Amino acid sequence: AKLFEFALNDGWDPYTGQKLGAATGDPRNFHTYEDLLHAYKTQVAHHYDLLWNFTRAVGQFSIEDRPPFPIQSAFMDDCIKRGKDVSQAGGRYYRELESGSFVDRALTDVADCLAALKKVVYEEGVPMAEVLDAIKADFVGHEDLRKRLDDAPKFGNDDDYVDQITFDLWQWTKHKALSYRDTEGRRPTVYRQGAAWPTGRVTGSCQN
């Protein structure tokens, strides 16, 4: 969701005042929903590249410095047999488990944001500039617009309008993540998590 905020600010982070994302252009000049979606995907691809380049540069951390995971080790094949914790290469599938990973959080929040802007801006004709002004003001004085955005389709209600957006995001991010290889030729693992993450404290308003 933070990367979507970058897409609405040409890569700038309103919270820090720093340019932390890619330059994707002024969203006031996005003429179609596809322009907005492209800006978001560009931000994601940019940060995926940063993460993976960091992962490859760091390489494999020294296993002697890793904390033990006794409960996980108890259920991992061969750890007990070898008398070695999973963090000490005791597991049968240790090599595969030690590849890098991508953990996408709040993709459903991004889908809700995209659906809201697709509906209100690109279908109903509210200027993007007005939406951006409302976001900057945290919707104070823009309560009617906030209601219109809130009334747009939301994920989790069996609504194809937003469910298709969510599905497309999940598919695209999955294929993007799995296109990388580490120094041993392994693909990363991909995890999905919900909105529970501290970065929500430093992410501004979108549609909720």
C-alpha cells in the first residue's frame, strides 16, 4: 500500500518528504485507469529490484549467527535425526528453504484503492487533482468525496469489479517475483499477508 502512495506522488513519500520511489509521473496527467495501474506496477518492480539486488549482495548469512527454531525443527524432516536445528542446516530441504522471499502485504488494500479511483475518477469523472487534494487533507472538508470513494466496490464482498483487480495484482506480482534467481539459481518463495503491518502508521489516506 505504501508503494501505491508512491505512485500517487511520483515516487515521493509524503511522510518523510523524500523521494523513495521511482519517478512515475504526476497522476493528474494519468488519462486512463491503465496509466494509474502502470505507475503502481512500476513502483512495485522498482522496489522488487532493490530488494533482490540487496538479497544477492548480502548472500547467505553465517548459519552460526542464526537463532535456533526448536519448535519448527521438531516438525522438520531430519532435524532430530541429525541433532541439528533447522537454522543450522538440519532440515532435509534446507537449501530450498534458505532462498530469498517476497512478502507482499496489503495487496487487497491496493485493490480497493485502485477500484475506488477507477470508479470515481475514470468512470464518474471526478478530477484526480480533487482526489489528491482530499488525500493531502486527510479528507477533512472533503467528506462527500470520501463517501463516494468508500462506496466503491471493496474486496471481500464477492464483487467481480474489485475481485478481478485483486486477482490480476496477485498474478502479476507472483510472476514478477518468480522471475528472479539468487546466486545459486533458486527462485524466491512468495508469501501473502493481510494489512496487519506497522507501515500502515506511515501510509496516508487512500479511500478508507
